[in-house]
Amino acid sequence: MAKKTASGMVRMDKDLYEEELERLQAQLVAMQEWVKETGARVVVIFEGRDAAGKGSAIKRITEYLSPRVARVSALPAPSDREKTQWYFQRYIQHLPAAGEIVIFDRSWYNRAGVEHVMGFCTEEQYERFLVQAPIFEQMLIDDGIILLKYWFSVSDVEQEARFKSRHSDPMRQWKLSPMDLESITRWEAYSQAKDQMFAATDRSQSPWYVVESEDKRASRINVIAHLLSMIPWEYVKVKVPSIPERPAPVGYTRPPRTSQTYVPDHAGEVNKLGKVTEKPITKATSKKAAKKK
């Protein structure tokens, strides 16, 4: 039976998803080569509801890309000094040079979302942002930057289910913060902020593209396919360097292995036991194990 989301939507088939994801990721690698070859500059903005799947989509996009070409910018809260700067100033230094792709995991639109809803900026700063953002983005476009803006949308039912899933999973509890959980109690305020943001900044030259992310698999496939369709890339011949033959040894004698400190063979121990262990690996337990030997 096909699995469903918390809101009842049928999830995309996993095998089909993985097959299509691999195909699209291969095209992303090819697109990357075009960006390098042509010196294109690409900016991709990811915004949306908390737990809407922005981070997991970014991971799939960048999984096989070179970090020298495609980098993710996820800025922390501004410092005291940055708070005194022109609002867009700290984002400018993260914009791409020729042959680069920058993905903003949250962006200057923090001002129209969390800062506005949580009262971290004044009403005057908020209103000024809504006026300046389209102008700032037009400047980027006029300078030749390819700008794409994605908004990840998720229902309140699915969002709450994902929060609960994170809460019970030790591997993902770090994803929960008091600020994230405010999105439950302030759902309507965030809805209003998003609608006002779209009204002011959804322009023909820099439109918002909404990604329905009730089903994370489908949302990843949809955003990657759309991203590929919006960049005028084409296949370029990749210059793969040839692997040279190893030269004959000249008689150099290496130091003995006993002169070096190696990490313990944990894999060998697990293999010997034939099962994994539940014990945490800490500095203290490592010392005890060393003494026993």
C-alpha cells in the first residue's frame, strides 16, 4: 500500500523517486560544467515554512556538485556590527563570482518573515525592505546574475507531524529550536507575512516559484527539474585529466609504521563481533579500551 503524508497525500514511489533523482542529479553536474565554462553567476533562494523540506532539497541538489562551484550560504543571526549596516550589505559578500552557484538557505527575506513576525525589526525597517528588495534584485539581474526564488509550502498538519518526528528522533532533535516551534503558535501571522512579502516582491523579472512540499520526495524532484529548466545550460565537453603512469621507485625507504600513530581499528572490532555495539565512543571509553590491550 502506498504511504501517505499526515494530510493524506499519497507519497511518490520510493524506487521511482530514486531513479528520477539520480537522472536529475546527473544533469545538475552537467549544468555545473556549463556554469564553470561560461562564467555564469547563479543565485538560488530557498525560503518557506519551517520543516517544509528546504534543507533536504538543498542536500540533494548539492550532493554531487563541487563545493568550489556550488556553495550554500546559511547566515547566522547578524552581529552587533552587522545590525548597523545597510540591511543587504552582509548578503552582498556571499554573491557568486563568475562560474559559481550560490544557494541561500534563508536569505535577505528573513526581514519579511521571522524578523517581522517576531518583532526583531522595526515597522520602518520592514516597510523599507519591501520597497528595496525588488530594486536590489533588479540590480543583480541587470548585472547578469541568474536569480531564482523558491518558496516551500507545507500544511499545518504536515508541519506539526514533522516536528513531532524530529522531537522523537535523537539524530534530528538538533533541528528543533524554540524559534521553529513559534511557527506553530504564530501560523496565521507567518501566513500573513508571506502573503504581504509576495505582494511586494513577486515581480515578473524576479518571480517567486512555490514548491508544494507536502510530499518531500515529490518536492525535491519538482524543484530540481524546475531549476534545470530555468537556467539556459547545455552540455559541454568535460576535460577529464588523464591518469599518469606511476614512475619506478628510486630506492627511498619509508619510516617504519610503528613510528606513526594510527586510529584504532574499530571497523575490525565490529566485523569480529558480527554486530554493532550500543556503547557510546568517548575519550574516556577509548582510554579504557587502550588500557585493556
